[in-house]
Amino acid sequence: MTTPMVKIHNVETGEETERSMTAEEFAQWEADIAASIAKEQAKAEQTIAKQALLDKLGITQEEAQLLLGGN
């Protein structure tokens, strides 16, 4: 697999250059993607868990907000 490219744009001169990511940049890029995926999965799991609890209690989200003093 080839490494992603980095595009650098100098706004003062209008010059654009492209280069391959360094090993450090590539590792950070992969870590950022993995963290983003993990965050989205955790958010989805939390949403599912909330809905399961509401179903177990037999109430809607609006009713739960009323009980908890939410807006």
C-alpha cells in the first residue's frame, strides 16, 4: 500500500507541493482514524443501550426526559 499524500499550499506565493506522508504522519493518521471509529462505535453502543433501557422500562425518550428533569 502506498502512503497517502500531503498537499501543502503556500497562500502567499500560491505554490502547491505534494509529498508522501512521513512514517510518523502516517502512524498518526492511522491512529486518528482508529480513534474516530472507536468513538463512533461507542456512541452507537450507548444509543442502543439507552434504547434497550427505555424499552425495558416501557417508556419513551420524552417520558424519560420528563422524569429526569430534562428540557
